[in-house]
Amino acid sequence: MYVAVIPNRASPPAILLRESYREAGKTKNRTLANLSGWPAERIEQLRAVLRGDKLLPAAEAVEIVRALPHGHVLAALGTARRIALDAVLPRRAPQRRRDLALALIVARLLEPAAKLATARMLDPATASHSLGEMLGLGRVAAKEVYAALDWLGSEQPFIEARLARRHLKNGALLLYDVTSTYLEGRCCELAQHGYSRDHRGDRPQIVIGLMCTADGCPVAVEVFEGNTADPLTLSAQIDKLKQRFHLQRVVMVGDRGLLTSARIEQTLRPAGLDWITALRAPAIKQLAAEGGPLQLSLFDDRDMAEITSPDYPGERLVVCKNPLLAAQRARKREELLAVTENDLARIEARVQRARKPLRGAAALGQAVGAVLGRRHMAKHFQISIGDAAFSFAKNHLSIAAEAALDGIYVVRTNLPAAQSDAPTGQARGLTAHATVRAYKNLSGVEHAFRSLKTVDLELRPVFHWTAPRVRAHVLLCMLAYYLQWHMRRCLAPMLFDEPDPAARDAQRTSPVAKAEPSPAAERKAARKRTDPADGEPLPVHSFHTLLGDLATLTRNVVRLGRDRLTTVLATPTCTQRRALDLLGVSPAA
């Protein structure tokens, strides 16, 4: 018996079950049944039986040989290819080395770990996700991973030049800030003791300078010795802009501790660059002195004003007063004064006690200096020290003078004034509002540092011993953040991030005022569900938890029958499908 397909002119073919037999020495056929109404799957099963294939129960016929987390790999790798991240890597290297470098970047985003652990993640025998299979890496040795890392570090000038060509042009705003992080061990020549932002003064550290575009996209990173002062890192960045990126006119935006007056005069002016920064507290106090240009009456009916000063020729000073910042500083000062007063009172009690009193001006001075220096409150107390006497009192004039300037900060720039707000970074001049917004955009670099060092990419602990490898590790983390930055912008409707920056900025009456979330962001935060206008309401995620949700979309190697292997992708959930759609990635095994 066999299944025959008989053409039927314009109609669908007839599918018949037939039997061959011999009659009078001739082979003849007869139809046993018409199977045209059967489903195709059932007809194939009948064909298998007639061929003599052995049919197994469903539980035995299908076996999942291996299941690897795949959805987060699909999202990250698909985005990397969509934004042409692989095109940033030099093509002169062998393809496998480029694939390994791309794998290191994506793996840093998906599951930050030591390089040895990353090699195990990518190797087929010990893989914890499908990244190695998607890139066709096969067996991955640890020495290959380290070689790819070293190659990535050696190509840093080329990579950064490519990123700068994509995101920067003459006249652009460039955000620059520095941070530090500690190292494990003491073998790296970059490791030095310095001001630790991680509050780990017991460990040697490195200093990291990061350059970003006006909207926070990273383009370059530099590693310095751990005892390098923040302003001294600026010269290397100017050389990079001029020599490597070929940018002759850039507006550098940096905080008050970085773009100091000395750096402006010695580095920025000779290079012909513009700047936006802020004044430090002593300079603000000098402007507010009697008869100075900064008078508190400026803020009677506004929170921002533009002034000039002969101390800053050719510059504009935008004075701002933030009531929320004023309240915060006042509260903090009162707390520090109260704690310091209690500590000084204890010293006074030690001097006055009958048993073993504290004696000697030197010993008293040492104890008092430790208390005042710990919280920088010496300016607010009047101290009297003798060999056997100690007294103190608050300096109310000093406290009042400082309180008068609470919430006031001054943004300084050499850019001329513009009549209207042009697209950020594209105009030679900026309005006062745009100047303040540009300075506040430094929060984007701070967000990058938080992501790099803690919640997402875990730059530390750093175990590498040589300077080139430490620099390569930092570059790798920056490139992973570059990928994350693009992903977050696409996934904003599903994250707790602001989904509508234009609406948020439109409702802000002043750049000095606190930024309020857009109505869409408030609805999302209150309901913990995505906006119904975007489709079916779905749970809102952080970036980290959304990657975890995507990881449950598995890539399965399935054995059909005895020896046939095939790859099957699990069915995406609504959340997973929505995330992949936002990233412009189609589900594929």
C-alpha cells in the first residue's frame, strides 16, 4: 500500500490510499480510501507507517537535549549588530578575534564576571547562555579571551576615533568627569593611593576620566594613576580631541572641581576650546560681598539671573537659586553643627572632670582639631584653648553668612549669549537657560559611573596586574555601557526610565527647578504597568530584571526520534515579544 497524490486540474489534488496487486501477470492498482480530507500531519504519519518507520510515543519521540538562556543574548547581540557596534572594531584583525571581542562586550552586559568565568560561559561544554553558539565560537580557551582583551586595549585609539566620528562634530557639547575605583593587589603601576570616591582609602586605586556626548552617550575613556588630581587629567583629553578626533572647536562641560580657573587659563584657552563649568564656594562668596554683582535681591521674583564681573572678563555668569537645594544644605548644616557641638561638649567635660582631666594645650588642640576637621565645621565655632581650660561657642555671623548663600550656584561660560535655544551643542552661543541645562547634563556622566561601577557592569573588583590590561578592562566596560545606553533608550517604555523626555522638559518652567517626571512616567510608576496606549499593559522592569525575564526565553536543542537533532526557540511571552520589538530584534533560534 502507498499514498498517491493525483493531480486534479484546477482543483486541489486528490490524495488516495492505494494498493498494488498482480492479475494475469500484470501489475494493477486499486484505491482503498480517499484521504483528501485528512490533515497533512496525519497523512505524513500514515506514510511513515507504510514505509515501516517505527513510531514512538510522544514522550519518547521528542527529547530536549539542552536548553540555554537565549532571550537576553538575542536582545543584546541583536542591538549590538543594529547599532553596528562590531563595525567599531578594526576589520584588520582575524574574524575570530573580532567575534571574541564582541562576545566579551555583550557578556559584560549580560553577566559581569572575571575573564576566566567569561571564557567558561562562552565554551560549549560549560556555557551558561547561548552567546557562544550565536557567534559560532566553538571551544573557547582562557588565553584566547585574554588575547582578545589585550587586542581590544591596543586598538583603543581606533575604537574611540570611530565613536567620536559617529557622535561628535565641531561645536558639540562634550561632558567630561572623573571617578576612581580601587584595585586588588599592588602589582599594577597605575595603582596609587589618592582621594577615594569609594571610601576605600586603605586600597590603591586608579582614576578614570569619561567623555560623553550631551545626551550621555560615552565616546572615550582614559585611565590615570590613582594619585592624579582631577584637573590634571584635562590635558590628555584636550590632546585626544585635537590630535585623535580632529575636533578644533568643542564646548567642554565639567564640574567646578575639574574645570578650575587654573585649568581654564593654562589648558582650555590656549587650545581654543569653549567651556561651561561652575564657581566654587569661595568665589561665590566673593561675588556676593558688599557691592558685588551677586545680590540676593536678584531672586525676589525669579530663580535665575545673568551677571558679569570684572574678575571674569569675557565670561557670562548665570546665577541660580534652588529652594530645594537651599533646604537640603540648611538641614545638613544643622545636623553637622549639632553633632560637632556634642563632640566639643564632651571634650569640655573631659577638661572639667575631677578624675584624670584632659590637660595641656597641645593635647586639647589635637582633640579639638580632630573633631572640627572631621566635619569641616571649624569656621562656624569660636574656640578658646588653654593648658587647663577649654571653651567654645557658635559663630553665628559665619553661620548666617553661609546660610544666606544656601541653594545658590553660579554657572560660568565663555560662550556668547544666543537669542533662542538652538539644538544642544550645535550653536556658537547659548541662552542662559540652555547653559544651565548643559551643566546639569553632567548627571548623565554620573549615571554612567553608577552603572559602570555598581548595579549593572561591575567594573570592580579589578584583578588585572598590568597597566595595559587594566586600561583594556575599563575600555571593555565602557563599550558594554555604550551598548546598554542604546538598549535603555529603546526599552524606556518598559523600564522605570523616563519614556517621554520631550514632555518632561516641556513642562519644566525653569532649568533651576526640580525636574518632574512626565505624565506617562508618573502613570507608569504608580501602576507598575506599561502605558495602555503602547498596547497590552505589562509589568514595568528595571534594566537588570528585564534582562532576567528575557533570559527565560530559551534556545533548545531537541532530538526527534532516534538521531535527528533540531533547534527550537521557546515561545516568547508578551513581555519578551514587546521588548524584542522595541529593540528591533526578531525572535530567532
